[in-house]
Amino acid sequence: MRRKGIALILALLLVPSAWALTLDEARQQGRVGETLSGFIAARQQDDETLALVKRINDGRTQQYQRVAQQNNLTTSEVARIAGEKLVSRAGSGEYVRGINGQWLRK
């Protein structure tokens, strides 16, 4: 029995994403918000939130680059278009950064 317990603990330690903050959780908790630039921004500056923001924005950058190449656009054009859509689609209670740079709760 003791071996199974140790194996379970080791398995859980090797899967840190099981406890990692998700984008939906961060949005619901008000830790991040969408911006018109097409990227999320941290509203809280703790390590977990900042790591999530970096991970999500790195993924978005790669996706925007792919879409830009396929459509003969610049990456910044694709990001701006996506940003407008993401801000407009933000759910009730989620934060978005307005054109004036201020956070608004939808």
C-alpha cells in the first residue's frame, strides 16, 4: 500500500499542469483580461498569472503568424483583428482593457 501511495504522489508531481491555472479560471477570477492588441494582459502580478499570460501569448503569437502568412497580412494586423473579436466576445464578469487603457468589467 505504501508503494502505491508513493507512486501516486510521484505521478502527481510529474503532472504539474493538473494544478496549473487555466485561462478560463484566470478570466473568471479577474486575474487576466483581453486587450484590443489580441493578447491577454495580467491584472495580478503573481508568478502563476504571469506564467499563464506568457504561455497563452506565446501560443497566440505563433497562431497569428501562421494566419498572417496564409492571408498575406502582417502579424500585427491579425492580432488586432483577433483582439477586437476577443474583447467583444468576453463573457459577463470578465475584464477587458478599453481603448483608453482602462480595465472594464463586462
